Amino acid sequence: MKNIFVLEDGCSRAITWENQKGEKGKGGMAESHLGKGRKGSAYVPVIKAHETVVLADIEGCGIIKHIWMTCTDKISDKSPCVLKDLVVRMYWDNYDKPSVECPIGDFFCLGFGASYNIDSMLVSVNPLRAMNMYIPMPFKTHAKITIQNDGDEDLPAFFYQIDYQLKDKLPDNSGYFHCEYRHESKTTLKKDYVILDQVKGRGQYIGTFVSLITLQEDWYGEGEVKFYLDNDDEYPTICGTGMEDYFGGAWSFGPDVEHPFSSLYLGFPYFSKVMEDDTTSLPKRTFYRWHVEDPILFSENIKVTLQQIGINANGMFERQDDVSSVAYYYLDHVDHSSVELEDRDKRYRKN
């Protein structure tokens, strides 16, 4: 635990819709029917369909320390998956491409546009869709955060607060925060699913979030999570013992029925099984792993993959499933994702 009694240098600021520049002594000034400074502008009134709104535009040097956001998860039957429709982007030091580009739900470890609780070190989601992130995000000259409504309907009432510290300078070895979202609606047989690739430079990998829709029956989690570090070729330097092991479980998460859990550094927070009266739905699961105490260090490059291997009464077999993921990492320079964000309609399976 950090020694919170040690007095830090710098100053604390917070950005909301009411104080969009995080200015000193300018919070709580908006006017309502209660009067000036009496709950005047607590949220973005509307984010129109296909509109991008700037949530934060910070000049100077500093570190974003905490982000809180919330919104509805459904506008109407035409927009049933708001947490997949909204896209959060983050830009560091005036770089013109985002270092973070991700559906907002997946960014906060909420897969499938679903709402559920998470109790972890870096991400906490509390009732009802109170999405919190505590991953530090340093910047040297500038930081910008935007939210895009990729849906076809206007989104009402988007709430947020971004807490940060302004600094005179950062430690010389500070890294820039990045994350990469990927999705395959059906993985390729005998080919490992790629979580992260084509990242070059010095850095450290700090987290994985995976959403899984099982398209086949039987146990799905025998695949290994592999870390190819610094020019590894055919085989990785770090190879785990199985998917459920990597995410902190064991023995298929339970002998007969899978048991979701949420803990500081790893978890299996969401499980939606097939209902007896709904033969069209498919089982959905989400998993997270934070490498806080054990960051994966790399000097030149990194690639992260997940095998698609299951097991049944006949032994192990190669699987094909619907997999999406978010990779969280720091890099010694500002970069952007090597994959384009997929179209909105491809982000979730309609079944």
C-alpha cells in the first residue's frame, strides 16, 4: 500500500461537465433553479448520435489518477447496447492518434454491454454502472479524453469526473498508458487469438480483460496465455498453464457449476448461462487479470496471445469461440493501436 502520509509535490484538480478545464476555484459555479452553485450542471445533457464530445483537455504536465463515469445501458430497443456503442479515446502530448480507443464498457471490464459489479485494484464497478478506474495515466505537456456516441440515437445524461494532479515534471522513466481492444466473432481453428501485437519499444504490460462467448459445448479454458517478449519467435518466454489459471481460478472454476468471483488482481465477474426457455442465447463470461505486483516487462517488443483449446470426455480439442479483449500497458513513447476499431454493429453478437 502506498504511504499516503508522505506529502506529494504538485496540486490536485478535477474535471466535470461543470468545470471542464479543471480550473482552481471554478467548481460548482453553474446555476440551476436552486440558484448559482446549487447543482447546476452535473452531467453532459446529451451526446447526439455519432457525436464526439471532449470530456477533458488538460494543458501542462501531470497524472490522471482516477476516472469515474456512468450512463444508461439502454436507450431503446434500437440501442440495446450503449456500453458497446460509446467509445472512449485518450490522447497524450498532442499526438494526433489515440493511445486509448475502446468501447467504454470493455474499458471498464464490462463485456457484452452488460452491467455487473467488479471489486478490483484498478477497476471498480459499483451499483449501478458506477465505473471507476485507478490506473495512473501520466502526460508531459497535454492530455485529451473524448467520448463518441457511435449509436444511432441520442444519449441523455452522461456523468463523469476525472481526477488528476498537475506536476512540475514526471520521473524520467515514466511510461505512457495505452490500451488496445480486439474482437473476433469466431476465432480461427488452431490459431491462437491475438490479445496484443506489433507493440515496439520499452514498456510493461499491466492488464488483460477478456469477454468470451462459447460457440461450442464442453469446457473451454485449456488454452494458455502466452507472452512473446523481445523478439521471441516460435515459442514465448512466458506461457501459462491454462486460461482459468491465468485469471486466478482452478479446476474449471468449480466441479459442476462455474463460480464467478472478483478480487484485487484477478477475477471472473460475469457468467450468463443458457436459459432453459431460451435456446438462442449462448453462454457469456468475462475475466480480468491485473499485473500490478508482477508487470510483464519488455525492452523491444511484445505480443500476447490466447490459445483456443477445450477438453471433453475424448480429451483436448481445438475450439472456435467469440472472443474480445482489452490489453492495458505502458510504453516509453506515445503510440496508437495497430488495429482499427471495428464497426459498431460487429462489436456484439445478436442472438
